[in-house]
Amino acid sequence: MDFVEQLKSSVRIETVVGEYVRLRRSGPSRYMGLCPFHNEKTPSFTVHVVHQFYKCFSCGVSGDVIKFVMEKEGLSFYEALKSLAERYGIPMPKRSQYADDESRLRGALLEMHEIAQDAFRAHLNGPAGDVARNYLERRGLARATVEQFGLGYSDRGGRALQHLLERRGFSAAQMEQSGLVGKRTDGSFYDRFRNRLMFPIHNEAGKIIAFGGRALSADDEPKYLNSPETPIYKKSTVLYNLHRAKEAIRKEDRVILVEGYMDAIGVTAAGFTPVVASCGTSLTAQQVQAIKRYSQRIVVNFDPDAPGANAAERSINLLLEEGMHARIMELDGDLDPDEYCKQRGAAAYQDRLESAKGYFYWLADRARKKHDVHTGEGLVAVLQFLLPAVQRISDPLERSAVAGDLASYIGVPPGMVLDSFRRSAANRQEKSIEAPKTVLRPDERMLLNAVLSDGETRSAVVSALRPLEAVSRFASRRIFQAVFALEDSGERVAFDNLHARLEEADQNLLAEAVLNEGEAVPEQAVAAALESVRHSDEQQRREQLKARIKETERAGKWEEALRLMAELETLA
Ligand SMILES: [Zn+2]
């Protein structure tokens, strides 16, 4: 058995998927849950335990356990194998025939980041690191916190890391793709980060994939310099500190979202561990989805200045679209979260956290500050300001409850507000994706399940179907042809083998057939399905005969016409 097969037979797909999705049993061989690849309120994500396969009937994603891990974690095939093997304690063969160029490059990049991290930490503790150490002291960071977050210093020389990477044998191409060094027009390299306080950025698995560097001298621009996007770093999918915070987020069923590295560090150091930072980018759907796996309750704690409030406002719509329960936490005294924790203490921060407003009260407050609700114009402006957020609530019941609450909070006649919200709610375009149309006949669906069942039923059905021409008119004809081909070549006829041989459209048909039916294949039902196919096969042959008879008559070939008529009679 090859390693991929061995791995797939020793890892249950429902166990792996179950780490990301709450699955409910929905039949003897099926589980269902909310799709982790798109936002939905009613489950259409199905896992088949016999065929070890998943499919979402809304957004259409499908695959086996390896594909699931690849898509969910953003890994290559080889990395997904490795990750599953490590997680479930399955020894992986030494010679890795699966390591492709891409995963080798990614492996090298991860290694280079480890080396850079060691170098940055050593520099921070070395003689040149005093400027960074002074800065950390001024910001009041304890030694243990600096260690915990792996902070470092990139020296001002500008060649140290490049030389180190060269000495360790990394190629120019690998250096160029690492984002750790820049390339001059003459082809020589230089360190991207110079004289900066270094924050390592980890992926969810805890591997360093990028760095953020804060300038330590007033004339260094920009203040924060980040790694560029590389094969291991996609800015829009990463949240700072998620790998440390995820267990706390799950446990407390709440996440605090802050803006900067120092905020995440300061808030954590004050004892609030479920905290992540968006770090300079505006929040993306992928980031929210990453959080959502651990909790749906989020407290947004951005800077108290206007850009911070605007960023919070923008993030609300996205959070609502992803079905998150959002609250907005405001700090007084014009302090950012890090400063607040240091100056006012953990108890004060806790207090602000617990009294964080529901997002719609916060939005209403903002609207009231901008407009006078006692004038007709002001009221219209406020409603227009609030409408987008209300419209983005996907659950209609929640939507109308929020509209009602808002009306009384703004202090206007509820009827009038509700009316305007309802009108726009009715106009709201649902983002639902049409479910794929079923094009399979009930008999072919049953027979597809039969050919995937145990050996005896399969061979009986396969030999009965082979001579029937009606099979070539099935929507699923290519699937049956692939089954015949598998049997001919003596290969194992099983879902994964068959699936691998099909084009995407046919893979979808197959998945649909086994996931909709797929439980049992009662003998009688199989026999009836075979009978129905035989029947349509005969009908088809009769029609073909009739057509040929007409043709031969027209051509005056009477003898042949008579022979065909006799044949037609034996069929009837
Ligand atoms: Zn989906």
C-alpha cells in the first residue's frame, strides 16, 4: 500500500474535519455541519464516512481528507501529508517522493526565518542591541514578555543576515524569495530590516513566516516595515498572535481584536490572553474566518483616534457578514490598548472589556454625534448610516430585532424606523448560491452507489451494465466508463480511486450521487434500477430499429427492412 493510501486508511476524515467544524450525524454514513469554506446558517457541508469524502452543496467544494487540510491550512500536498502524519502519529517514509519543488522552497524559507529569528534575538542581547533594549524599557516591557514574543533587533550594518544566510548555503533565488533581503539593481543583496525592533509573525501552526520591524530612529521611514508577501506569507490571511491565543479564545469563547503588535503584547502581558492583532492591514474575510473557528464572539479594541474608529466601523460590516457577534470596546483618555493597560492597570481594562457596547449601539452613538436626530434630515442621515450594518445581518429574525432596538436607542418612533429597515431588508440581495441541479436519474444514482458497494454486488451490476447501450446516455456515463476501466485494469474499484480519474464536473456528479443516497443499497432497489435501465435500453434499441427500417424502406432495400422488422418484433 502506498503511503497516501495508508495515511488515508488510518485517519478518519470525520475526526479531522471535526477539529474545524461541529459535525452532526445525519445518516448511517453521513455527517453534516456548517461549511468552513463559506459563510452559511444552515448546514450544507457533508462528510461521508464510508467513502471518506466531503462536499459542500452550497459552494461546491469537495475532496478527501488531504485536500481538506490543504485548503483549510493553505498547504501543499506534501505539507498536508506531513501535517496529518505528525498529528496522528503515522510514521512517514524517509525518502519523500512527494516533496515537490514548491514545498522544498517553502521548507527553505521557513528555515531561513528560523535563522533570522535566532540572529535578531542574539543582536537584541548583544552590544549593538542597546538602542532596542532602551526602547523596550521605555515602553515598560518585562524581560519575560520580550522572550515570550520572541522580540529581536536587526543591526544597522545591513549585511549581517545576508552573509549568514549565504554561509548557511541558501541560493540567491531562495534569498530573493524570502523577503528577508532586498536586491539591488547590480544584483547584490542587502538586509531588508536595519536598525529595527523585530516582531516575528507566526502562522497558526506556530512557524515564523514573516517579520514586522519597528523603526528605532526618528528619521527611519516607514515607522513599521513588514515582510513582503512570499510563498509562505499571505498578509490577508494572517493574524498576529493567533497561534498563541487560539486556545484561550476557544476557552473563553471570545477574542479581542487590536490593531498593533505592541497592543497585542501589552494586552497579553496584562493577563488578557485571547488577543490577536490585524497589524496595519484592514481586516479581511479570511482573517475573520480564521478567528471564527475558535469563537464567534469578538470585541474590537482599536485605537481611540479617528483612523481607529473608522477602521472599527469598516470591520463591523465584514464581521456581520461572517456571522460574528461583535462588540466595540472604547478606551478613555486617548490611550491605545497597550498604554491603557500600563497606565490604568488590568482591572480598568477588564472593566472596559466587560462594558463594551454591542456594535449597533456604538454605531448609533457615532451617528448621533454626527447628525441631529431631531430634524428630518438628520434622522434620514442617521438611518442611512446605520442601514448597511443592519442589512448585513443575515438572519432575518436577528435583523428585525436589531432594527427595533436601534429605533428605541436613537429615540425615534419604532414603526417608522422598522418600516425603512424592512423595506431595505426586502430589497436585500441574498448571496446564496444556487444548489447544483440534479441531473441524475434515480436508477443511475442507485446503480452508482451499487458499483461502489461491496465486491459481489459491484461485479454483478458491472457485468449487467456493460452490454447495455443505455449507459452511454446516462449523465453519469463517464463515471461508469471509468468504473469499467478500473475493473479491466484490475485496480481497486473504490470511491477515491474512481474520483481521482474523473474531471471536476463528473466528480461533482459522483459526490452528489453518493452523498444524497449513499447509505444502503438494498438488493431489490438495485434489481429494480437494473430492470429500469434494461427497459430504457430496449426502448432505445426499438427506436433505433424503427429509424433504420424507415431508412432502408426509403432506400428501397426491402429485404433488409423485413429482417429488421422481424428483429423489432422479437424485442416487443
Ligand atoms: Zn461551502
